[in-house]
Amino acid sequence: MKVAWAGSRHAVEVADRMARLVASDPVFRKDTRTMLSRKELFKDTLKKAAHAWKRIVELRLTEEEANLLRLYVDQPGYVDLHWGMFVPAIKGQGTEEQQKKWLPMAYKFQIIGCYAQTELGHGSNVQGLETTATFDPSADEFVMHSPTLTSSKWWPGGLGKASTHAVVYARLITEGKDYGIHGFIVQLRSLDDHSPLPGVTLGDIGGKFGSGAYNSMDNGVLRFDHVRIPRDQMLMRLSQVTREGKYVHSDVPKQLLYGTMVYVRQTIVADASKALSRAVCIAVRYSAIRKQFGSQDGGPETQVLNYKTQQSRLFPLLASAYAYRFVGQWLKWLYTDVTQKLEAKDYSTLPEAHACTAGLKSVTTSATADAIEECRKLCGGHGYLNSSGLPELFAVYVPACTYEGDNVVLLLQVARFLMKTVAQVATGKQPVGTIAYMGNIQHLMQCKSAVNTAEDWLNPAAIKEVFEARALRMAVNCAQNISKAPSQEERFL
Amino acid sequence: MKVAWAGSRHAVEVADRMARLVASDPVFRKDTRTMLSRKELFKDTLKKAAHAWKRIVELRLTEEEANLLRLYVDQPGYVDLHWGMFVPAIKGQGTEEQQKKWLPMAYKFQIIGCYAQTELGHGSNVQGLETTATFDPSADEFVMHSPTLTSSKWWPGGLGKASTHAVVYARLITEGKDYGIHGFIVQLRSLDDHSPLPGVTLGDIGGKFGSGAYNSMDNGVLRFDHVRIPRDQMLMRLSQVTREGKYVHSDVPKQLLYGTMVYVRQTIVADASKALSRAVCIAVRYSAIRKQFGSQDGGPETQVLNYKTQQSRLFPLLASAYAYRFVGQWLKWLYTDVTQKLEAKDYSTLPEAHACTAGLKSVTTSATADAIEECRKLCGGHGYLNSSGLPELFAVYVPACTYEGDNVVLLLQVARFLMKTVAQVATGKQPVGTIAYMGNIQHLMQCKSAVNTAEDWLNPAAIKEVFEARALRMAVNCAQNISKAPSQEERFL
């Protein structure tokens, strides 16, 4: 089971080795984390990040090993954004020339980067971002500006204190025309004394849920007052602004960006399994030790793990941790498949892959957040103490329901996709991937389950057919209901 | 609506006055609460408690006014236990003589008391507590002792740092016989220098969920090493130990104790409404201000309050806040009714009142905890910031699901009561109070709702009949199912 969980014998070995490396290093100790003040906690995070980097270099760790080391250090910090968002954004959206210039500095931590997209007034609606990048052909520069209070960049991790640079998303304006949201590499702080550059206002946005949790992260606020950057700091892989100020598209297909989204959400699903397994592990162990009631004659009390009320709440969560693990591994395959198809300019599976990852991101993170809190309650009063680990597990996990796509907004996207599919199936188009079953509409709309005895449910095909019939009938029913709505907008509000 | 919410014009006036008193006093400021270290937060709580007491005395506030003042100060602290548990325990379980001796000192804060019941190993199962109080007739004293690690008192608020005294629950042992759990007034700390008395080990049990939240409270641990107290510090209203060590019952009926339980749970239901209304108020205001999506043509975006997905999540919570408020007021009436009946030695309605308060405590606190978290998510990313108020509202509220009866354990008690009632109805006994409808079993098991059109639901009698029929049929169905269980224990595990 250990091998199945990790994915391979090799993965077990590496994970074990990295876990021991972290556990045996006093710099990485976690036991005082919830007792530190915000400032102490932030300093501790800087110290751990620097020490992790030192160890990674000293031990010449591979990328796989380094990622696992950071996983076990388990303290959110600016490096997560540097490696997880800043570097990938340059890789994905930068030209080869831009990658050659910026990536080596990022790899050597000569610069620290973050990802400045969300604004005070705009999260889910990325197209509504207000920060402007106006091209000035007289100087061959973009002018970055925050025209309103709501245009302040708000939330980016690593922005508040640590980052020297950011990939900033802003409305590209050239020749008087607004070309929508594009990415720009912007230096924020001096490389000499780390002070904010002229025209740049920076700050930490304050305390967050929990005692420690995400308070180790310097989520920040950023405002620009007409800050100038060279033209070549626009990320130009997909589109460019010429020296004269002309906006031109490259021949790189825009769909490639969606591949990154599939990648990020795939890792979120895998992380759900990790977070849930930690919580379930604590709750199962507690339930095996804790005894309460059940002794009428002075004998020992009953382990709470033996109560059906405990089992019926706990065991489905244990099963879910495994289920999310395996669906996460399948999503890794899906990402590889989509990437290969995108490289061959085959975009046919992209909508389905996008809906699939959006739906799974939403379902697994919502269920995991609720499950961690349920594990906490399953430990009774003791779950309320930080020393149980559970309050912090919840507080540090729960933003996963909001970042990288709010879960409710994502489910509405899946709903739109399903409604579109129902309409297409009616016209005879064959759906692909996880919704291929919807092509079997004739059978599924009228089939009757052949299950008669409890044992019949042990046949996976019987379970699958029932799920497919239920899902399809609900989708068709929903499509019929919303077709009655007076306008397109009201259907999905 | 303001008057309906507060209960009367008088209540509105007093609440407004106390709210303004707190809001205008700089000592009571709350805006830095989540930024304080645990130690600073605890000192701040002590300062606020002392200042509140000073203002209560200076302004000669009534008990109603003082309670509201503390409600608006809104920072859990030892005074909550002193007034809410220590004083009531002495009032309810102490003899007149004991009340005369201890209450004046408590009223003047010459002593500070807490309520030491829960142990490391025992919460819900009060009968399993392990602390012993062994009578020594040679000295006319009880010897308080913690025989095991799990017998350590664990959780009592005010115990860790503030209290000088506690009502301690322990197994009364006299003449070699264990008479079960009784309450004892025990001095813990010196009135001169506040240091623990000989044989008494005391400490704070550490950080809890949230940044501030309940971390203002000194939940504590307490161990006794053969600590002696005079015999007359056993709370002797219901039973006594004589000078010779004989255990005798007084003629005061034990059922009076259940009246206190009804009282405490009634206040918890009322508090659910207060906590929920705060969260809903924040989420409604946010939804009215926040705009996102919905503009295709460059016009203003749509207020999120106008989205049906937001409404369908938020409005039921708003309605619940009112519902819990009104059911809380009804429970106040129930408590008065039960108290009057108990005084007239009529115990007939006690089981129903007990089940009713246990069920409502469980349902309202679970729903409120979930609802506060839902309000937090309804504020998107901003709900994760402490400055939204929501993370702390959740963290400080959620222990209500566990204290004063774990919600799952309480629901099982309600289930037992319902199953018993179903059995009694079958023998022709007429149920009373909220379950009187179950007497109408003939009709309810076979009736068909007369509702044909949507408008028919506007008739409250139609809704009531449907709920009654559904509840009764589920109860009868459940009774039939569990009657198949092989043993009595397995029915409710």
C-alpha cells in the first residue's frame, strides 16, 4: 500500500529519505510554530527557506528531492511562489530570449519573484483587472499604473516583504487601444538595499486564519504610480508590442496557456490527498487511543474507533484520501496526454480536460476542507488544541477552496460544459474522455439497474452504470429546466 | 424588526447603550486583537476584565446591563467561568450556609472561581471521571487526588492562570465506598501571592484554534497530590457526608440539577443566533459591495448579492439567524415552565424538555459553525483575512459544538428519547410538549398532503402537517430498523 500510495518503490525511498532529512534537522522544527508572533514566524520562515536552499545545494538534490524537502518543511513561504508561479510564468509566457535573461537569475536566487495577478477588486474575473501597462513609444517603455483603489494588487504571496520582482498582470494599452490582460516582469525592490523602487508602494495585507498557518506567508499589496519598465519586460511568447507600438500575435497558439492551468489544478488535487491523509491519520490514531463510555461494570471503556457513529464519519474520509490520491495520479496522466496533443496542435480534448480538472479541483478541495474540520471534531475537545495539529491543518488548507479558481465559479464552468455537451449529444456529436459515457444516451436514459441483491453491487460495472445513468439523467433534467430561463445570463447566475 | 430581535423596546435601548459604552471606550478596542502574541492577548484580557468590572461598579450597572457589556467586550476570559459556572454551581448545589459563606466573596471578586469537571481522559462520560475525594474522618477532611495521568483536569477556562478557587468534580469515597461524582470547592492558589498551594499542579494547556479567538482564555490543567480540604467544602445541597463519614441524601430532588442543564443549553441556542447574525451581517454587506463579472460591454459589474448562487447560499443563513433567535426566546419560556414545574415537584415534562434542549443545542451549534465558515467562503479570498472578522468568528464559535455536551452524543440522546416515545405511543401513552404530535400517529402515518399548488404551501398548517408526518414516519421506520439489532448496546453505538 505504501508503494501504491507513493507511486513507486523509488518514490517511497525518496520520500522517506527527505522526510528523515527534515525531521532530523533542528532548523526545520515545527513544534513552536503556533506560539510565535507573526514577526517571529516570518523570520523563522525566511530562516527555513534559506536553510532548505543551502541543504539542496550542499546535497546536490534533484528537483524531485528538493520539492519533497520543501513539502516536508511544510511552511508556506515566498519560495513557493518563486518556484511555483514566477519561474513557470516566465517559462510558459516568456520568449526564449526572455527565458535566457531571467531564468538563470531566478535559479540562483539573485532575484526573488512572485505572481501579481489578483487585485483588491478582482479575483475570479481576471478580465476585469484594472492595473494598466501603457506603452510609451517615445521612450520604448511601458508605464505601469494603478488607477483606482480597487486596482491595487492584493493577495500575491511573497509580495509583502520578500520579492524583488513580480510577474504583473495588467491591461496592455498601446496606440490608444486596450488589448486586455498581459504579463510583465517588473522589478519592485532594490537589489542593493531591498527598499521599494520609486513609484512602487508595497505592504503586507495582515493576519490570516489560524495561529501559524498561512501567516508565515507575506501576502502583499502593491500599487504603481506611473512606474516605467523597458518594453522587453512584457512576456512576449504569445503576443508582442513592436518598437513602434504595434500589437501583434505570435504564431504560438493561445491554448498552450490552458495546459499550465491543467498542470496547476492537477497538483492541487494531489495536494488535497496529502492534506486529507494527514488529518485522517491523526483522527484514526486518536480514535484508536481514546476511550469513552461503554463500561457498565467498571471494566475498561470502549475505544471510540469501535463506535459506529465514529466509523461512519471517519472511514469515508479515510477512503477519500486514497481516492483523491489515485485520481491525482490519473490527472498527471491527463496532463501529459493534453500536453502531447497540444504540441501536435490537437485541441480536441482540451475542453473536456479543462472541465475535468476544474470540477475535480473544486470537489476535492471543498471535500478536503470539510473533512479536515470533521477530523478535528472527531477528536472532540482535544481537536481544538493546536497541539493536535488539526486547527492549523484546516486553516492552512482552506484557501485551496478559493485560490486558482473559486470552487463555486469552477463548478458553474463545469455545469456550462455539461449543458453544452448535452446539447451536442442531441445533435449526434460523440463526447470524449471522462464524458464519453454521455454518448450512450439512448441506453442510459431508460436502462434499469440489474442489481437485485447486495452482492450484485460488488460488480464495478453495475456501480459504473448506475453512476452514469444518474449523472446523465440529472444533466438532461437540468438542461431542460434551464432552457426555460428567460435569458442566457439567468441560466448560470 | 429591531424590537422583535431584541425582545422588547427596553432590550433595544439597553443593548444600544451598552454597545456604545464598549465601542467608545479605548480600553475595549478590538482591532489589534489578532496581532497580539498569546501573552499580550492574555494581559489584554485581564485588563479588559478589570476595566469592565470597574465600569460596572462605577456606573452601578444592573445584572442585565453587565451581561450585555461583557457580551460586547466579546473576549473570552476567566470572568465568563466565574459568573457563568462557578457562582451558579454554588447557588445550585451549595447549601444555604455554603452560599452565605462563598457567594459574597465571589461577588466582590475576593476570590476567582472556575469549574473543573472535564479531565484529560473524560469529557462526555462524566461518570467516568477519575479524580478522587476521599473522606478522612480522623481529620474531618476530604483528600483530593489525581491517581492517573488521564485524571488530570484538562480544559477548564480560567484555571490555567487566573482562578484562586474551583468547583472540582471528583469521585466521593467514604467508608471505603465510591459514591460517584460530586462537587467540591477547592482553593488552588494563595490569596497572598497567587502561587499554587502545596500539592496543586497548575498550567495552561496551550494554543487553540485561531489567531486570537479563545486564546484569550487560560484553559488549564490541574493535578492534585493528596490535597486536603475541610469537609464542609463538599457542595452539600443534594447529599452530605456526616462528621462520622456517613453518606446521606437530602430531601432536595436530584432533578433540580437538570433545570440548570436546560438553562445553560438555552443560553447556547441564544448565543448561536448572535454568532450567526454577526457572520451573516458581514457576508451580506460584503455581497452588496463586491462586484464581479456580468459586464460584457464595459459597464459596471454585477453585485455578487444579485447572483442566485450567492443568494441560495446566503439567504438561508440569514433566515436561520432569525429562526435561532426566536427558538432561543421560546427555550427561555421552556426553562421558566420547567423550573416552575420542578418547584411544584412535577417532573413529567423534564424528559421532553431535556431532549428538546439537547437536540436544539446540537442542531443550532453545528449549523451555526458551518454557516460562519460558509459566510467566510461567501466573501471569497477576503474572508480569509482576519480583518474580515470571519476567521476569528469561526475559531471562537466552533467549540460550542463540543462543550456542554458533544453534538453527536447529544443527538444520540435525542434518538434514544424518540425511540422510547415511539414505543410508548404504541402502548397508548400520550406524549407531551414538542412531541405531542406523535400522539396523532394514526393520522400522520397514512395522511396525504393536501398541497396541490405552490400557493398551498403558504398555509402554515400544511407545512406543519408535512413536517410532523415526515418526522414521525422516520422515527417509526428507525425504531423498526434498530429493533433488529442483536443487542441494546449496538442500537445506539
